[in-house]
Amino acid sequence: MKKHILSIDDEADIRELLQEVLTMKGYRVSTAADPGQAKKIIKEDPPQLIIMDFQIEEGDGFVLIEEIKRLGPDIPVLLLTGAVFDRAVVRDTIEKKVTSYLDKTASLSMIVSEVERLLGDAPTSSERL
Amino acid sequence: MKETIEKRVVGLFLLMLVILAYVAWSSLHNIKENIKSNAWVNHTHAVIIHAGDILSYLHAGDAALRTFLITGDDRDRQGYRVAYSTMVENWTEAEALTRQSEEEKALHERFLDLSLLISNRMEIAGTMARGRAQGGLDFVRQQFNSHPDVESISKIERAVANIEKTENGLLKERDEQQHLQAQATKTTVYTGLGVNFVLLALVVWLMRDDLIARRKAAQALEEANAMLEAKVQERTAELLKSNQSLKQENLERRWSYQALDHQLRYNQLIINSIAELVFVISRALNISRVNPAVVHATNWEPQELISQSIERVLQFPPDPVGGASQNPLTAAMREGRQLLDRPANLLARSGRIIPVYYTLIPLHDQDKIVGGVVTVRMQLSAQQQRQS
């Protein structure tokens, strides 16, 4: 059965791109543009991973992270944003709130690798060879 | 190869056909010869029978004649007359049977010789019969004693026996010929059939060889097809992989563009949201970017300011230490120094002069100064200061 990923972002292009690339990799991807949609999906069809941005329609990313933790405490969250620039800030604050953090300028392959790592699908060293 | 085998098979079948035709012709020919021989045998038997009958009727006629000679009764004349007459008929038929054939010419001569003996015999018989009727038994006895050929019957018997012997010899000869002919026919048929069986076996062998070759060719074709199929699959997989890679690259490019666009818009939003006037300048102090606060405060449109010197909108007071007014930004940019809250005048598009404080932050990219940011805030009047 395909693993389920929820992508939360206010930008449709970003959502579509992520959905396309992760579907190609064999995942089932749902998308949400606002916290309401996101919470509904988490309740009805709990994902194995959430990829989200801070900037979302009709809501605040930090608040949504707290709500996600309440709804699905075991669901890993990958924060994918271009809103925070200071690495020290990321290390000291944001990474404590989420499972993983990636800047939006990171390449897609890096994002996919991180998703695979978080879902336990990362190829082993022998598979890479 | 295929054509050669087909030609060979057709050739062998033609040869078989020729052999069968020869066997059939030979058999028919022999049957005809056999029929002819049978006719000849029948004819010969007829001749032998007639020859035998000549002798039989001669004996019967002689016996009847002797009866008449003894009795002298006219009623006994009929017996020898009929017998002699039948004997002559048989001779005539035998003579006629042997007259046509070249092969029986000698035999025909013997029949002619036999006719002389028979004529003599019949003449003697006539003389005896006439003498008996006229002179009685004495005359008959006298004739028997005086006539030297009165017992010529033994000559006739020998002649007939010779004829029969000759005919039987011919029959035997013909029988041997027929036997040889039958043997030859049998040999021809068996040999033809045998050769045909051998040829048929050769055809079967050739066809089996051809079938094996065809099977091998089909197998080779199948293997070639499988190899081609494998190559096609391999190439398809490569193309699929290449396509996947291209798709991935395309996605990556789109993602980079989206991420950069997002970042740029985000940065733009931050700059645009600053209430102070922001001028981004080059190292040569030319304006490269302004925020909406600049447009709002001066009424200058961005396109009227971009690429112009900052001195077009910002006037610096004369240097209190030395003489003429000098742009302090030039030295600060060269040295990479910050200038904080310095007084200056902002020139609006309408010509109005607004007293302001400015701050210069040079932009360092690693070791180089690539430009600077000048932020400008209004100088508050005493009343404004009190209100704030």
C-alpha cells in the first residue's frame, strides 16, 4: 500500500510540483492550502508525513504545527519554507518544533531524499551502489 | 538450399514416375505378348488335334473299308466314306491353319506331303472297294498281294507323328519363352517397385533433412526475435529512464524557478512593507531600486529614479569643516563604512525640499562591496516630536 503524504502550502504551483514528484516516487499525496483542509485530511485519512510551509492561507504556520502535534503526535513534519533566513534561528527554534527543516531553495532531489529518510524508504548504502 | 531440395524432390518424383511408366508399359507389352502366345498355342493345339483326327478317321475309314471288303454289303460303304471324308476335312483345316504363317511354312510342306500319302491311300481304298463290288474277295486278295503300298498307313502315321512332334516341340519352345517373359515381367515389376521404394526413401530422407533445416531456421528466427525483443525492451527501458530523468530535471527546474520566485516575492514584500524610504544604490551611487515609500514621499516614479544618481533626490549639506558641499556617500562606499542618521534634504518631484535623516549600509558580498542601501526617515518638527 502506498504511503500517504500531506502537503500544506498556500502556493498552488508548489503543491502541484511536490505532488507530481512524490507521486512519481510512488507515494500517495494529498494537498491542502489552508489549516481547515489540512486538519480535515489529518482526521479522515491520517498521513505518514506532513510537508508544510509557514505561509498558509487563512492561518499561521506555527499555530498549525501545534494543532498537527495534537491531532497526530506521531506524524513527522517536514517544514519547507523560504521565510526564515538565519540558520542559527532555524537550529535553535524551528527544528525543535518540527521533525525536519528544509529551505525552499533546496533542490527537489534533496527534498525527496529527506522525505524517503523520514518515511524509512531511503536506499541503503548497498542499494545506492 | 530450400530450392535445391525442392528441385531434387521433384526430380526424384519424376524419376519414380518414369520408372512406373516403364513398368506399366513393360507389363502391358508382356500381357499383349502373352495374349498373342495364347492365340498361337490355341492355334498349334488345333493343328495337333486336326493331325490326330486325320489319323483317327483314317483308322476308322480303314476299319469300315475292311468291313465292306469282307461283307461286300453296300450298306457298309457309308462308314468308310464318312470317315475318309471327315479325315479330308481335318486335313483341309490343318493345311489351311498352317498356310498363312511363315513360321509354319515347313509344317505346311509336311501337310502337303501328307496329302499325297492320303491321296494314294484313298486311291487304293477306292480301287479295293470298286474291285470288291466287281470281282469279289479274290480280287481284293489279289490287290492286297500285288499292291506294294497297300499298308501305306504306317507312312501316314509317321508323318502325322512327325507333325505332332514338331508342333509339340514348338509348344514347348513357346512355353519356355512365355515362362522367360513372365520371369522378365516379374523382375521388371519388382525391380521398378524396389527402385521406386528406394527413391521414395531418398525423398523422405531429403524432406526430413529439409524439415530439420526449416526447424533450425525457425528456431534461429525465434532466437533472433527474442534477442531483438530483448534489445527493444532494453532500449525502451533506457528511453524510459532517460524520459524519467528529463522529467525529473524539468521538475527540478520548475521547482527552482518557483522557489526563487517565491523567495523574491517574499523579499520584495518585506522591502515594500518598510515605512522608511529605501534606496538601493550601486557602487557608483546610482539608484537601482526604491520602495513604495519613496514614491509616496517624493511623487517620483521608480522609472524616473532608477539608474539616476542618488544626488538627484538627496542633497547633502556642506561639510562643516571644509568649504564646498561633498557627497559623503562616495567615501563611505569606497571604505565600506556605515553612515548613521546623517541629515540631508530630500528633493520631491514638485521641487519641495524635505529635511531628512539618512543611513547608508554598504552591501558586502564576501570581501567585495557590491552596492549599498540608503534608508531615509523624515526629520520631525518640534510639534511632531512632542506628539510622538
